[in-house]
Amino acid sequence: MLLGFHAAYELEYNYLVKVKTSITLPPDLLHQIDRVDKNRSAFLERASRAYLAGLAKTERETRDAEILNSRAERLNEEALDVLDYQGLP
């Protein structure tokens, strides 16, 4: 889907604007981060986005499983009906 000019500009603007913040992390974690990427901010941004994407995926999968489970009996009946119709053993 194509975004309109205003929406695309706003998306790019929001992506480029950064807010300075301060966090406290254990030294061993900072050392591990520094071994992977000297730019801690970039590393933490990527890690945060990946973590949040994983949470969103888990949420979608849970919702999908709930939908399938709520309709499982009917879906199983339909599958058995199709197999019966095909005359398969």
C-alpha cells in the first residue's frame, strides 16, 4: 500500500527524530553490547524494535490460535465431511 505524501513524510520524520534518554544497565551487559556494536544507542534501538516485533507476533499468534480453537469443532466436522465425500479410507 502506498502512503500519501503527508503520511510518508510523518513516518520518515518520526523515524529520524530521536529523544535522548538515560537508562541504567549492569556493566556486564554494557560490555556485551560494546563487543557487538560500539554505537550503544543504535544497538539498543534495534534490540528494542526486534523485541517489540516479537511481542506483537506472539500477540497475533495467540489471537489466531484463539480464533482457530473457537472454531475447531466446526472445522474438524467440515474436514471429516470432505474426507467422507471423497470416499477415502
